[in-house]
Amino acid sequence: MDNGRSLKLFGLVGGVAILNTIVLSPGILGVEIGGESVLETASGITLLAVSFLVLLYGSYALLFKAPAAAPVKKIVTREDFIAALNHYRNAKGLKKDISLALDQLERIEKKKLTLSEVLSQRFDQTEISYKKFASVIHEVEKLFYLNIRGILNQLSVFDVSGYASFASQQKSAKFSDKLVKEKNDLYNEYLSYVTGYLGANEEILLKLDKLLLEISLLNSADYRDVEEMPCMKEIDLLIKQTKLYKH
């Protein structure tokens, strides 16, 4: 459970406890269980019962109920992307894809940090070579997150739970072969987009690994040598090609 949910659960428990303490404390509101007044006793028991139900439902909602997916256009930070993907983590037929996407997010962060450390060791931050590397890494990271956004766009418009329900009813409902085929084709088309974006990000991660290797083997700090590095050319081409289409 994340920190936000933990705080909300703590606040819920604390709020209910304070309310019960105030209402049931002798001499404050006059409500006492087991006192002389049957009405007071009934009111106190009712309050405890309602408090228990509120705690039960609130705990379930905070601990087990999946939060609503955030609009894709409002997803900005790395944490936003992780939270958005986690919303679909248990979706039927997508568990492995979502798990891979989350793993890719972790790996690119580690590679970015490693590249930053290696560049800082090899170059001064004021050097042209350093700036060229940093610029390319930044651009390819933007491309990576653009692919993740593409995945989320597909997931946000495709009714995964609806398809899963349809799939489970195929045999009992005896749908026509044509309808079943069209439904399956549509589902597979959505999945092909998701796997396509995941494959593109694996390619990016591979190119960053190659770039790291080439930086470690670079014999000079001349920016002209940097521009001629095979992997730099590959990444530059990838970035330029991406600008020709939109997600």
C-alpha cells in the first residue's frame, strides 16, 4: 500500500475513534451504553455498528479496491506512469505485458543514472561532447515515455474487463463464430499495439546499453568522434524517424 493510502486509512481510523470517544464519553453528549436510558443505549450501539461498517468499507476501498485510472493526458512524472500501469496490472491477458512495462521503467531509470555517472567521469559538463550525449539521452528517454503513453492510450480506450466477460461467456452463450472472431481480432489488434510499444522500448534499452559500451571504449573526447559513434547515429535516426508519426 502506498503512503497516500496509508495516511487515508490512518485518518479514517483516527476520525472514527475520536468521534466515538466524544459521543460515548460520559458528561459530554450524554450518550452512554448500559445507562438508565434505553434510547441512549440504543444510540450508542447504533453508533458503534455504523462506525464498524464505515471502517470495514473504508478499509476495503483503501486496501483492495483499485483506484480510478488517471486521464492519460494528465500523466506527467515517472511515478504517474507507474501508478497508471499498476491500474491495469491484474487485467486478464495483460499481466505479463504490464509487468514488462513496469520493469522497463525501472531499467531505463537505472541506465540513465549509469550513463550520467560514466559521462561525468569522462567529460566535463561544459564540454560539447557531454552536452551532445546528454541531449541524445534526454531525447531517447522522451521517446521511451512516449511509447509508455501509447500503451496507456490503448488500455484506456479498450474495455479489457468487458472482453474478459465476453470470453468467459462464449461457450455458454453460444455466440456466432463471426462475432467471436471479430471480438478476438479486435482484442488481438489492441494487444499488437501494446506489444509493439513494448518491443520499441526494448530496442531503446538495447541501444542505451550499446551506447554505454561505446562510451567506455571511446578513445578521445572530441565531439566529432562522438557524432561518428555507430550507436549515436542509430539513436539519432530513431529519434528522427519517430518525429514523422504521432502516437
